[in-house]
Amino acid sequence: MKNGLQRFERVAIVGAGRVGATCAYALLLKRLASEIVLICASPEHAEGEAMDLNHGMLFTNPAKIWAGDYQDCAQAGIVVLAAGVAQQPGESRMDLLKRNVALFQEIVPRIVQYTRDAILIVVTNPVDVLTHVTWEISGLPASQVIGSGTVLDTVRFRYLLSQQFHVEPRSVHAFVIGEHGDSQVVVWSLANIAGIRLDDYARLNGETLNPETKAWIADNTRSAAYEVIRRKGATFYAIAAGVVRIVEAITHNENSVLTVSSRIKSFVGMNSVCLSLPSVVNRQGIVRVLNLPLAEEEQAALENSARTIGEAIGSLGVHHG
Ligand SMILES: NC(=O)c1ccc[n+]([C@@H]2O[C@H](COP(=O)([O-])OP(=O)(O)OC[C@H]3O[C@@H](n4cnc5c(N)ncnc54)[C@H](O)[C@@H]3O)[C@@H](O)[C@H]2O)c1
């Protein structure tokens, strides 16, 4: 890298709003970057965030944090895209489509003008469509364009299961796939605790998992963002923790399995669609998307989810390869 920087020392964050700034804070606390640059449509806001983050450095971790410009992406190993409008109470993620696509048509070329080496992590909603748009506009290999996808829905699902079964979320293995949105698919058939399928776990360990409880957990996983936004106007802590987890898997070359969104070729009659499936993430980005032994109804729901995203991509009228 230029400037003597190691590849993943610098993380650039485009959009220094609630999500972007919280990502910066979480990266700092986890000591995952020695340089964090905030790039925003409001440079003054980015400056304020950088100042605030810098002031706390004595208690957090040493790093260089500043409000910068697109040229600072040149030395970044990772660029997080968190710019754009967020949902208002009652709005779905798809309601944001046109506004945020227009914004990405402006942002993505400016990033790739300075780097074609960085891994791009897309967070802005609707994240699957924007991951596709980013892949398309950037011309980067699909492995380098990662959407945060259902990473967040997966942790919500695991959290709710952890409460139901009185174990901590890391001890529950389960995931949500498909769209980060209303058509997401909760995969019950592969969910387990200590390798024990949930129905068996409940039966053998004095817990309950009846159809009503399952429906409640799936609904609450799906509607979590609406509920948070209704109460506090936005969600940003859990997503920032999720983005930092993706950054960690990349920078530490972990081969971690995460439910991130990426370009899937030739799926349900579509050339190309971005959606989340458990995927292996390391310093190359997404190196493998796992094939899953889904139950029949889960496979059908995944295909429906793919069509929902595909229709949204199609409505943009851009060609995809
Ligand atoms: N993927 C997920 O799981 C997830 C979770 C939460 C939020 N989000 C999404 O993240 C996005 C950001 O949410 P937020 O709450 O931080 O919003 P916010 O309004 O607080 O911040 C958005 C920021 O983007 C900046 N911005 C706007 N246009 C820009 C441009 N052209 N170039 C650079 N910066 C620009 C704004 O100045 C603002 O600082 C939203 O789309 C939201 O829906 C995604």
C-alpha cells in the first residue's frame, strides 16, 4: 500500500450519520483500525463526529480519525457505505429504494476512482438492492462487494432464541437468509443449541417451543427494526456491531461464516440477484457461499425472497450481468 500502510489499517466510512458514526466508534473500541476516515455529504457533521471520537481516545484506543474526502479511500482496505436516507416510522426498507440508488450512483464511482482493491461493505437500505447496484456500478468482483444483509436479522433471531432457551446468543446456532427485509426467511430446520435441533432440545431439556412461540419469534425478528424505529427513530448499535464483526472477519482473515449479502448467479431464473446466505468471509471478502439442505417450505420462501429483490432490481431499469 502507498504510505507504508498495511492493507487493513485504514477503514473509510461513507456517511457519518447514526450508523456510520456508530460503526466508527465500535471499530475504535474493538481496535480494528488504526485509521478511520469519515466521508460525508455534510463535512461539518463528519468533523464533529471525528472530534468527538478523538476526544475519547484516552479511554478507547489510539487511532487516527478524521473527516476526509473520497481520495482518502485510496489507502483504505475496507470502505463502509452507510450514506443515505433511513426509514421513517412506518416506512419499509424498499420505500427508500429510488432515493438511495440515486445517491449510490454518485458515491460508488467516486470510491472506485481511488481504489479497486478495497472491500466494500454496503449497509444502506434496501441493502440487497444496493449491494447489487454497488457491484454493478463498481465493476468489482462480487467477492469484494459485501452487503451487511441478514447479519442483523440473524443476531436478532439468535437473541430471541437465547431468551426463550435461557442460554446466551453465541450458544444458539441459527440464521436468517434471503432479503434483509420483509421477505426474509428464518431457517428453523437448521437451528440448534449444542448441535441439538431446537425441537429435540426443548423436549429433552424441559423447554417449550410450540408453533405459537415459533411464529412470535419469527415475527419479532422480522419486525424488530420497525419496533426500534417507532420507539427511538433509528437503529444503529446492533448494525454497527454487525458491521464491525464483518470487518473483523476480513482483517483477521478468519474464514468466518456470516449471513452476508452477495451476488448469487443464476437463481430462480434470474441472471443475478444479491441476497444473504451463510458465506465464508476472509481477507479476500466473500470466498464461498454455502449450499444449504433447506426444508421444502424454506427453499420456497427463499425463492420468493429472491424474486422480491429481483423485482426491485429490475424496476431500476439497469442491466445486470
Ligand atoms: N443494513 C442494515 O441492517 C441497516 C441497519 C440500520 C440502518 N441501515 C441503513 O443505513 C442508512 C443510514 O442510516 P442512518 O440512521 O445512519 O441515517 P442518517 O440520516 O443518520 O445518516 C445518513 C448520513 O448519510 C449522509 N449522506 C447523505 N447523502 C450523502 C452523500 N451523497 N455522500 C455522503 N454522505 C451522504 C448524510 O449526511 C448523513 O450523515 C439508512 O439507509 C438505513 O436504512 C441499515
